[in-house]
Amino acid sequence: MPLIEHNKFSIDLIDNNFISLVINEGETIEAEDIHEIYAGYKLLVGENDYVVAVYANPFSSMSKKAREIAANEYSSPKRRKVALISNNLSHVIIVNFFINVNRPKTSIKIFKNEADAHAWLRT
């Protein structure tokens, strides 16, 4: 299956319209990276609806501007669900804050394990 590699992240097509985004350990996703991520999504799924499993590795993060762009500029009914997979308490706190402040149109949930995240994304 196609794999898009970047120095900060990788994007893979797990299944039909099921995308995996892995943020590399210690990397911060900035505003310019968000544009590259969404270009990668489009390359993999075209104009189809899709879901995303985001793997946030230890010490990885996303800038405030990148979060705002993801929530507003790339808000799309084609992005049906996003599952963040992380055991990191700081990731959980930041994502919960992001959800409450930005109120993204896409359904977003946080999971501690991949199996539960994938099961939710497939429903």
C-alpha cells in the first residue's frame, strides 16, 4: 500500500479510505506541515470520504497554529472521524482542550490502544 514519508511524519493507507498518520518522536507539526499532511491524504484517497488514525509518539506535538488550520481550513465532511492513539497524558489534555475550544466538525476521540481506535473508526 502507498506510504508517504516526511522527516516529521508518515502517512499510510491502511485500507480503503482508512489513513494512518504517524508523527515521529520528538517532532512538532507546524502550520506548513499541516498543508503537506492534507495533500498526502488527498493523494491517497482522492475526493473520497476517509477516516484517520493518528499515532502521537512520545514528545511529539502540534503547534497551536497547526491545530487551528486543521480544525478550520481543512474541516471537511469527507473527513468522517479522527482517532488519536496515545498513552501520553499531555496529549490527552491538549486534544481535549483542542476539541472543547475549536469544536471541530469532525468526530475526534482519544484512545490508549490501536485495536479500540481502529474498531471505532470502522463503525
